[in-house]
Amino acid sequence: MPLYVGLTGSADATVPYFETPIQWIVPCPKPVSRWDALFEVFPSSVWICILISLVAVVTVMWLLARNSDRLNYISLQYCLLNILAVTLEVSVHKMPQPFRIRGIFLTWIWVSFALCTVFQAFFTTFLVNPSFERKINTEDELLDSGIRYGYADYYRYVIKNSTISSGESNCVNHNACLENVIKYGNFVTVSNPFHVDYYRTNLSWHDSHLPVCTMEEDILKVSIVMYLKKGHPLLERVNNVTRSMVEAGMMVKWKNELMYMTRIQSISYYGRDFATGSDDLDSKYVPFTVFHLQSAFFVLLIGYFISASTLAVELIYYKFYAQHSVHKPVRQKAIRGIRGRL
């Protein structure tokens, strides 16, 4: 029985032979989408600073080129394309000639090199093993989340928060409540690690890998003792035997044997559901497949689509507008201007 101060007045308690915490069992956080991994590498403030810096560098280079006698970067579009090329680690068509513009350009090259190195290092990690959503860690977060919660009647006395006590749902079947938490993630309950481990041993092989998450702080620690009649002459003898068993690890051995036997009985109950395949669900190794790179391939396809659309628009423009006899002088002047810049 649990060590309870109210009983020590009428009975003598032995030394504890088992200790277990009482914990809130909460749903484990789910992995974030791999699409979010594209933007999780840097916080939003860093992305905003990168965007502002990009616009500032393009604007400054364009203004300096306008006051220069060089025509390489006099076009705003040309400055933007070259800066974007450097940011994406692609070579530019021609380096700027004026010293001031070249200095700004070289500075942005080093900034882009640092950003791309950090981004590529963390981006691969997030693709293979993305981060997780926020977990419920406190009772206040539990109330704010709006998720249903409840516990068995024998845990009612350990709940100190009156708001939690008034809004709970009664758990008539404690295993059913644990199932809602661990398998479906739509419930929060109170339990102890021994009961949770015992429940997990009864799961099928396909569900045995499911993790169990708890709040950071335990509700309380419970010591399991035996009670003897007040002044019982065998109390000291029982304490010595109990202390020897605990120090010898007998309680841990008996617990492991209980879990093992329960697991064997579950195997005989589920039958072929326990037949393991070649994939180990508990393995920490993650094969790097095309599935992990789907977001990167989607972005690449979007870029190809935009490039192909731009090329099609340019071809249509050249065929129906620039080839017209009225616009030929304008086209020839534009071509001479481009050749002059090159």
C-alpha cells in the first residue's frame, strides 16, 4: 500500500520496497511537416533580416552603378538577378567593375557563403528528422490546450489544482484512458510508470513502439510499504528482509519477470500480429529516401515551371511584338545597349 501519513497513527509502516512517481501522461508531440523544415532552419527574424539585406544590397548597388560610367549593373533587374544568383551559390555573368560596387558585391558573397553553409547543414537534418510540435509540460498548458483529461478515482486525492479537479472526466477504465493517450493522442490522464509499462506490454507489435510522454514535473513520489499492527514484534525483522531484497535488486528482477511473462501471454493472444518483418520500428537509423526530399523536389519543379513560363512569354513577345516592323528600331537599340553592357 502507499505510504500514507494518516495510517501511521494506527499502524506501523515498513521501509519502502518500491517507489514510483505519479505523473501526467500526455500525448507525444507530432513531427512537423517537412515543408515547415524549409523555414525552420532560421527563425522568422533572421529570414526578415535576410530579405531586408537583399533589398538593401540590390538598391545600393543599383544607385552606385547609376552614378558610375560603367553600364554593367545600371539595370535594377540585372542587379537583382546577380545578387539572387550569388545567394543561391550560382556564378554571375560578369563581375562589377567599379571598386565600391565590387566591395559590396564581395561582402555579399561572403554573407551568402555563410548562410548557405549553415542552411545546408541543418536543412538535411530537418528533412531526415524534423522537429516536433510543442508538448504539454504544465497544468496551465493543459487547460489552455482544450484537450480532454481525466483520471481514476484513486488518483483524485493527489491533484492539488482545483481548476483541474473541476474539469476532469472520470476514467472508469484506466487502460482505455491510457489507450486514448498513447495510441490516439486525444486525451490526458494520470498514471505511474509501472502501470504504463504493464499496459504497453499488452500492446501488439505494431503498437509497441509507440512512445510515452509525461509532463516535466511529477505530481508526487509514492512509496509502497507494508503495514503491521502497532508495536508488532516482527517489524524490525520485516524491515531487514525488505531492505536486503531491495538492495539485492529483487524488486527490479520481479518487475522485469512480470513484464516478460505478460509479454509472452500477449504474443500468444495476438498471434501473427507479433511476427516482425525486416524493418525494426525501434531502430534509430532513418533511410534517406526520395520521400524525405519531396519538399526540395517540389520547390525545384516550381522553379522549373517559372523558368519555362518566363521563356515562353519571352518567345511570344519576340514573335508578335519585337519582330513587328514598327518596333524593329526599338529592338535594335535595345540590343546595342545590351551589347554595350557586356
